[in-house]
Amino acid sequence: MAVVADKSKRYDRGIRVWGAHGQEALEAARVCLLNAGPTGTETLKNLVLGGIHSFTVVDGAKVTPADLGNNFLLTADGLAASRAQVATECLKELNESVAGSYVEESPRSLMNSNPDFFRHFTLVIATQLSEAGAVTIDKICRQHGVRLLLLRSYGLLGYVRPSVPEQRIVESKPDSKVDDLRLSNPWPELEAYAASIDLAGAEDVLHSHIPYAVLLIKAAQQWRQEHDGQLPGSCAERTAFKDLLKSWQRHIDGIPLEEENFTEAVANAHKVWAPPTVSSELRAILEDSCAAHITQQSPSFWVLVAALKRFIEQEGQGQLPLEGSIPDMHASTQQYLELQRIYRAKADADAAAVEAHARNILEAAGRDPASLPTSEVKHFCKHARYLRLVRCRSLAEETEPASCRADSLRAALSSEETAANAALYVLLRAADRFHATYQRYPGSFDSEVEEDAALLKSQANALLAECGISGAGGSAAGGVSDDLVGEVCRCAAGELHVVAAVVGAIAAQEAIKLLTGQFVPVGGALVYNAMACTTSVFAF
Amino acid sequence: MGLEGRWRDIDYLLTRQGNVVGPGFEPGPEIREFLQNDCRVLVVGAGGLGCELLKDLALSGFGNIDVIDMDTIDVSNLNRQFLFRMHDVGRSKAEIAAQRIMQRIPGVSVTAHHCMIQDKPLDFYQQFHVIVLGLDSLEARRYMNSVACSFLEYDEDGQPDLSTIKPMVDGGTEGFKGHARVLIPGVTPCFECTLWLFPPQTKFPLCTLAETPRSPAHCIEYAKIILWPKERSDDSFDADCEEHMKWVYEKALARAAEFGIQGMTYQLTQGVVKNIIPAIASTNAIVAAQCTLEALKMVTMCSTGLNNYMMYVGTDGVYTLTTPYERDEKCPICSAGVSYEVSPSTTLQQLIDGLVADPDLGKHLSAPSVSYGSTNLYMRGALEGQTRHNLEKPISELVDGEGSVIHVNDRKLVSAMKVRLKFNGTNGHMET
């Protein structure tokens, strides 16, 4: 019991972001790290602090002096010892509830000798692998259904690439949410409640505590009666609508009384004529083929999307199930709670209708209709408006000339906003080719920086030419600028601590998203440009 | 010492010429020697950002770091403040953080200051080349801003004197979002120039709390603001005392039950009472590393600097925005002098009243003193008697004329507000 209490205190700030259920998901996560450079150890540090279940570090190197200049999770005492072992010990110190282990072997050799090793993890974090190594681990992880994050810190360039075939997000937790109040089309119970409130007959205190939602329902109804069933459309009509509301305010000697509920009603009048709509993201999910073909294997997300679609077409009459919560509004306690109850009851009824559809769909697919808990359906309905889906291409698809999205790459290279970061993306890949050719990264030796720049540039041009992107001779139209080529050579694949810290922290955020199923992960390659302090996400 | 080659990666950046660098960058081993031996950096705050900043600075080659924080370590810090352990709870954040950095990174010196930022004299802040802020309150940021701006001097052409600029880097986080910004007084906006970037706190009207509570938060605020002073007037409320927090929770719970309000929890009570901003390790790490990188660029010019604000939003994919915010030329804290129009016949008393009533300047003032050059025109406190007679004099008799800059001081300010007087010529135009 004491341990439980301590945990809720220790993880309190995180739980406020992702909830107790998010914390539970983290505490179940088994994470594998490839390479214990600063990019890797910083990522794990952030996750160990957050309270994952366990981690395993795979690294075949020994601790060198250069490691001590950029990695906080190694010690000077550990010089020449196994980097995997020293990092594991330092990481375990951060949180005694997290178990840690290590394998002293190079990731490349482990991937080749024992690909099954990776199947036991929830998430693999592969750092500082060349493109060839990244393609290999991506294939292994996809085969075993293990989530993957690919990370690079390369001089002043950072790279974060989640690789999950499909991330289905119920709790996307958008920054701004819309209030679904149904003011212009109340369902019978809400309509009856609004009608039961007698504006003219209410004494002053009550009159100034009628929730604005009720005022707007009444005003919308009256307006429709007076305007052939239409809502206010033009600017002038909307002003007139607000004047109608104001005309209901109480006056003393011709001066309107200050009634906050009316002020709120006027400020929220747009909710009458601009109710929330179905977003393009949600529309795409509803139309996805996964929802059209529910099978034995379909995840419950898709079963629920299929049910949601039926609800919208049938009971919902084009509307989503009601979320059920209402914003605070100036009102008496009793009136507000009553209104809250009415909205909640409707939300419950909608969720029950969705649940019935879901059970039918399960049955039709030959599955147990009782296998879906009611709580999951309710949770789904509450967040239905904000469902999101992220599908990452495999790394092989992204990098092979036959399947890469050359048009997107070309567009990114020629758009002013993304040109520099797209060029860095190309240069990172070109640097790997350089390494494959010359067994060193460009700029490794002070005396060869300039020569290497020319060689790196030709690697970049060759890569672009393979993708059918020509005119890459450094011209403004879609080329890779000499300035950036020079900067990539200058840093000689150095793993700067600050860049690794940024990459590792962005990666930890992405890991938390992948593990909790909350928020929306990056859907492609994120490039962090530490020179310009910018990021871009590319789905090539 | 066997650590030859330890700074290999950072040396690429510091010893090689680049194409994308700051003005006047001269690569060479001297830069790292300067960082190691001579450069002084202050980290304000040893919390979520502070722990990260100390580590990042030390591993970026900074050899002399000071850290100031008045707080002690709490269990709820351990989810992100990675330099602290369970057995450190209750001890000084600054001291433990300094100790842990020095233990781990040979050759780095970190000096801890376990005190309030206001306890230090201005001279203390003067000695640093750059100040990095890892704070969570606007109030503390404004204080540090007035400290940094107090060193700033302008030449006769109204250009900032570069030798008086005390640069700062600031970071902040909330959940998956954060910001990093660079403050170069006189060049980029200071906090006062861009106060609107900080959202106001939500406050509930008292009558809602007392008469028509509708949410758990209303009940919690009622218990804390109304019931506590009424029922426990002898105790001053301490949000860090568990018994106090439990009391508020019990009272709020009872009130919620009385009104039929659902969803009351102890966690929510703490959140509302302490105004807890959720903080996680990863976001702090992103922001602190970005801030450190900017401090490094500022001191070494090894790469182009941030101009001047970077926003990071990690909730929906990753979205960042870099914005060159503009200075407020009329900022009373960092400008060469805010222009203020008066009639030459305005008395000093009228001028002071006018400043306090001014919608822009008045928010920094409560009971100002005024000086002109080395002359005290009107001083509160010990010199009040000696300077009181000036209050009745017209301002034109007290200063040299059009364009004179008077210094207005106030206990709300750390440094004087500079006001450049503009005479509007029409005698007697001022309303009295």
C-alpha cells in the first residue's frame, strides 16, 4: 500500500498529463535500446523517470574518453568497461522500480544472429544505426509487431522516425475542443427542459441564473419560427439574433440589469449557427477499408469505428454520439446540474446505441459479442470526435527508389519553408552512403573536410538522381546547398550532447504516445535543425 | 588524466570554420578554453529545467556554473528532476544538483546558492556572461528581467552599449508543450515587452464560489479561500502541508456532496490549490537542451542564434514555430526611455500622479521616487523630507528641458524606469 501511495506521488505530474491508465500502460512497457550513446541514454533516462516496466541496453562498445564528453549516463570510473553495462547501472539509479539489463553485443550482430530476441519488447529504440541497419531492425520489428523508434544525432542535425504500421488513437487530446451542445437541434428531452423554463415569469435572481445554453435554445427556436425555419445566416441577421437575446434582459427604469448569463449567451451565440462539424481526419477513418471489413482479427478500434458509422447513419442522423460534458456557465447550481444530467443521459443513450451496433458487428464476424466491455465503448464515444490514425511507411518503402515518394521530396526541397530541413534529410542519408563507400563519415579528419564535402555532395546528388530528382546541382531549385553540405562535414558525425538531449527527449515524447495510445505521434521522419531551431516532419 | 579526446565532438564545432555561424566566429581551441576556465554562467532554478540545464551546460564545455534555488526536494519532483533520489527528499535542490554534476563530470565546478533570487545583490548577477532561466513563475521571470535590464546602458544615439548587455535564455514547459527564448536586453524583446505571451490565471468570481458552485474546482476554492480563514484563522495555510491539504479536500468533498457535484478527488484538490502545471521529463529536456544550445551559441558564435522565440508543441505530431518577436519601443524596463508628454508647467506631484495613472507605466508603479541624473527630485523614505518641497515645482525648473530623461523608481521595480520627457508646449494644457 505504501508503495502504491509513493508511486502516485512520484508520478503525479505525469499522471496529470496521461492519466492513471496512461501510467499503467507505461508501467507495462518493456523497452529495448540499441546503442548507449547519449541519444539512446537520454531517451531511456526520460522513460525510466516516467516509470516504464524495464529496459534492456544492447551495445558492444567499451566506454571511451569521448563518451564521457557527451554522455551523462556513463562514469569516468567505467572507462574501458562495457558501455552497455555502465549505462545500465547509471540508468537504474534513476528509478528503483524499473528493472534494467544489458547485452554486450553490437546491435548489428544481434540483429543478424538472433532477430527473435526483439519479439519480447513493447518498444525498440534504435539509435545511431546507419540506413541499412535501420531497414533491418524495421523489418524485424514489423514482423514481430513491436513498435520502433529510429533516432539519429548527427552534428547539428537530429532525426526521429517512429515506425508503426498503424497507431489507432482514441484519446488524441487536442489542444482546443469544441462544445457539442445541439443548441439549434435539441433532442426532445433537452427541448422540453428549455421549454419548461419560463423566462418572463422568473423572478430576477432566477432570471439571471438561467444557463446560456437554455437561452440560446429558446432564442434559436423563436428565430426559426419567425424566419421560415432558418437560422441566422448573414452578418445582419446574426446581429439581430444577439439583439433578440439582449431584448430578453431585465431592465430597471430602462437600464438593462447586469446579467452575466446573457453576456455569455451573446458571446456564445455562434454555437447556434456554427455547431461542430466532422473533421476530415475522422471522415477518412470512417471511410477506411478496415472499418468496412470487420474480421476475426480486427482490433476493437475498427469494430467501434464500424459501429460509429452505423450510428451516424441511423440514430445519429448525421451527428456523432454526444460527448456529454458541458462547459461551465453562469447558472444556479441546481439548474446547471440538471442541464449536465440531461446531456449525460443523452451521451449514455448514444453510447448504448453504438454498443448495440458493435455487438451486432462482432456477432456477424463470428466473434463473441460480449467481448467488448461497455466501459470501452463509452470511452470511445466520449472521444469519437477526435479519433486519429497514424500509419508509418516501412523504412524500406521510404528509402527504396521504386517506392519512395519522390514527388514529396522534390516539393519539400523546393519549398522555402522546408528546403533546408529536407536537404538535411538527404544529407543524412548521403552521409550513410559515404560511410558505406569510404568506411568513415565525411569530415572525420581535419585535413579532408573540404574534399569530403565534394564527395558528400556527389553522394547526395546520386541519391536524388536515383529518385528521379534532377537539377540537383546546387541550384536554388530543389538542390542541396553547399552551406549545409559544409556544416554536415564540419561536425563529422559528432554526437553533441545537447542535440542528443533534444532528440532523446522528442523520442521520449513519441515513445509515451506510442505506449499510452494518447496524443498523436509523428507520422514520418522528423528532422531537427539545431542551427535554425526548426523542425519538419516528412512522410516520404 | 586519461581523458584525452573527451571533447572530440564539441571540438568539431568549436575548432572548425563553418558556413552557418554567428558574427565574428573565430574557431580555435581558445574557445573551449574560455568555456572551461573563464566563462561564467548562472542557472536560475534547480528544478525540472534546472537539472537538465546543469547537465547540458557541463557537457557542452562550460566549466564554471552557478545555480540558485530556494527550494527543497519533494517526492513529486522525482519523475523528472533526475539528479535527485528518494533519500534526497527535503534537502536543498541547488546543493544536491551541484554535487551530483560535479561527481559525474570531472573538472566541472558548480557553485550552489540555496536562497531566493531577491537575496542576492545586483553585483552577484553582474559577474555572469550569460544567465539561463529555468523558472516556473512569471513573477520570478520579471524579477530576473529587471535585474538583467538594470545593467543596460544606451549611448547618446539611443543605441544599446554592447558592453552593458547581460544576455539571458529562458525556457518554460507545460505538459507536452514548451518554449525557449533568447533575451538580449536592448536588442530582443524583454519579458515586459511581451507580457501578453503569458496567459492570465483563471479566477472564479467569489459569488459563484459562495452561492452557485457548479464544479469540483468551485468547491475546492471555496474551502481554501472562504472556509480556511473562517475556521482556521490561527493557522496560515501551507499548500505543502499534507494535513492542510487534506482538510481542504475534506471540506470541498462535503460541499460537493451537499450540492450534488461529482468528480471530487484529492489529486484535483492539490492541482487547483497549488495551481499545478503538469511537468514531465521529456519536455523539460527538449527545452533545456535548446536553451543550452542557445547559451553556447551566444557565448561562442559557433552557429546561428535563435531569433528569438521557439515554441514546441508535441501533442499532435511535433510542431515548432520560431518567431522573431519585436521589442516594445516604449517598454519602461528595457528601452532607452519611454516618451512621456507633459506641459512644462506640470508640477512634479502632477507628473508623479500622471505616471501612476498611466495605463502602460502605472502597472509597474505604486509609490514612485523620481531622480534626474544624480539629483534626487523626490524620494520616499529617509529623504522624503528633504525632497518634498520639489513636489510643488514645475518640472521645467527641475530638468534641463525637452528630451530630459528622469529615473522613476518603485519598490515594484528592481531598476529604475527611464522616462524621456516631451514638453507639449501649450502651457496650462494639463488637466489638474
